[in-house]
Amino acid sequence: MNNEIQGKSMSEWVKDFPVLDDLRHEKETTWFNSRLQSAQEGIAHVGLTIKDVDDAADRLKRFAPLIMDLFPSIKTSEGIIESPLVAVPDQSKALGERYGHSLPGQLWAKLDSELPISGSIKARGGIYEVLKHAEDLAIEAGLLEPGDDYRKLATPKMKKFFGQYKIAVGSTGNLGLSIGIMSAALGFDASVHMSADARQWKKDKLRANGVHVFEYQSDYSVAVASGRKEAEADQKAYFVDDENSSTLFLGYAVAGRRLAGQLQTYDVRVNADNPLFVYLPCGVGGSPGGVAFGLKTVFGDDVHCIFAEPTHCPSMFLGTYTGLHDKICVQDFGIDNVTAADGLACGRPSRFVGKAMEHLVDGFFTIDDDELFRIEANLHDKAGIDIEPSAAAGFVGPWRILAGNEYRQKMNLDDVSMAHATHIAWCTGGSMVPKDEMAGYISKGESLL
């Protein structure tokens, strides 16, 4: 590590940003955003609008018949890619006993781990961006017109058309799965550039779907740079840029309004007296940023969005806390970026999301890898739900809120409103993990409890 970072010594950094001392020593840390603005002010800063989210939702609806034909397993949802919302009271009780404080309010799990097609939150943004690109190409070529039945995009003629084009992406695993599977299903020539921390089963599944997989003995940033370079060399190639894509972001944002519908189904009210807390595992920032944006457009100041990151890779935390966003990475501060939460192993945060969401994310916390395994084992034992380690990051969030007295006072969250609060841990992936690997995760967690 260099003696200076952005022209400042480590001691100067710690003096200006005291929380950095715990971050760089990989300790579990919590910080509530001092630059937080009202939802109305923060949304205006993003550069996208509710109308943009409406457009994304409408596009997914247009594609639903095609998706249903391509993936018969989601016929029961009429081609809408969505996940269950489930209450987990036994998990809440177990964690309350572990952390020494029972949780006022209700704890729920949003199971994006069970999203169709690719089994993770990336099925939202990743699949959406592929669909939008396919639509753009077909319309430009005069092969698709307003009002058409989108199932025509799966005909042999259209597959031959899409086969002229390439789609490339860099990924730690889950985004690559969603991009690769959907691209291949439409006929695109798909390439996924995967970092060293990507799981072997994800590479195998992509190859089984006819996707080109390139492996690197480096981290996520190198995989992304390689994917971008491949696309730049070919006029018919399209690069899905997880670090900067507003299209991915909008695909994730649709989740906000859908969650509102699910909460209504269970008669869960969200208002100033019944606050909503949503805890989102965060890697480069695209998926939690998009979901948080969508939630803020629906619930305004009544929803509190908290990002969760591994102690070994708090990149979005670091970028937002210092205000430098993608100008710094965790390695600059001696943090190793080596974590069992492979989907969150992104050492440098998204330039677009960090700046767009810096006034809307309520807070950040980090969690140790061993605690991820403990939570995962607890969820398996208490609720019969299996997720991958990175997806467990959000469950500790409610207890970080309970410990954040200053934040709760600032946000007027008294004991009465907290007793009526709804807490949602967003479980970002896991259903496609091979059984033997999942059993290993659970076994490790149980041994640590």
C-alpha cells in the first residue's frame, strides 16, 4: 500500500474520517449517512424519474409472454419474474437471542434467492438489460413494431438475427448467470468474464447454456475491464456495464413497486408510524441502489434503506463515507477484498450508483464472513430457507438500527414506531447453489454457532 492515498497519509484519513480505522482493520462497523436528504430531494439528484421506472415495468410486461415461452417454469406467474416475501419470526427470535435484544416489529425475508431463471437478484437488472437491448435492435431493424406479440422474438428468424450480435459482461458470478442465460436463450453470442472468486458451478452452468466463459486470477475490476475491452473491439458487441449502467439500475428499481403490492397483500402498512426498513447486500452497488431507488419512489421517507457489505470488501460504504466513490478502492486502505460472500467481492464501487444514491441510502454496515455462515445456518434451521452466504448479510441490520440511537432520534423513530416497524432482509441469491455446496455452507455455519 502506498504511503499516501489521494494525496493524504493514513493518519490524515483517519483523523478526517474516524470510522475508517475500523473499516481498514476489517472490524464490523455501522455508519448512518450524514448526507442523507429527504426522498424528494434525493430522487431529484439521481437523474432518473418515476416515469423511467414506469417505462421499465411496462417493458417487462411486454416481454412476459416471450419469457413464459422461453422458460416454462414461470408460466404460473404469466412470465413475470418475481420472488416471494415471507415472514421469518423464528429467525427473528433466534437472532434476538444471539444479539441479546428481541426485535420490536416484524422480520421478513424477500427471497430473490428464488427468482426464476437465474436464482438471484441479478435476474431483475441483468435480464431486463438483455431484453431492452434485444428490443432496441429489433425495432431499429424494422423487425418489431408497437403492439406486436413479443413471442415473435423467439422465432428461428429472430434467433438468427440476434446471433449476429454479441453481449459481454464482467461478473463475480450472479450477474453473469442472468446475462448469459437470457442472452443465450434469445440467440445472442454471449461472453461472461469471471473473476477469481466466482464459483465453479456458476461457470459450469453458463457453459452448459452455450455461453463463453473467460476466467481471471484477479478480482472483479479486471473481469469487467476485460469484458469492456472485448465489446469495444466489435461494432456488433454490447457490454453490460455493472459499474455504470442506468438500464440495469431501472430493472432493479421495478422491485420497489412490486414489493408495495406484496406488502398490501399481507396488510402491512407503511407510513411515519409504521416505518419500513430494508437491508440490502451490496457489492458494486447496482442492484441495491436500484432497489432502494424504486423503494424511495414508492414509500418516500417512510422507508429506510441500509446497505450491507462484508468486512473484507466495504467498497460502497467507503466510497459514500469519504465522498470519493469510485476514485478509491478497498485495496487502497489495505483491505484485502477476499470474502466468502463472492457476489459482494467488488473492491471499487459503481461510479454511477455511488453518486446517484449518495443522498438516499440511509446507512451502511459491515458483517464478518463467519457471521454470514451463522445466519445462513440459522435461517436453514429455523425457517427451512437456504441462501448463499452473501445473501445473509441483511439479517443483522435490524439490530444495527436498534443500536443506532442517534440515527433513530434524528429520524423520529421512537419506541412506539419501532414496535410497529417492518424489517425486510433482502436475500439476494442461493436457489441454484448445488446441494452439496449448500450443505457445506450450512455445516460450517452450524459449527460456528
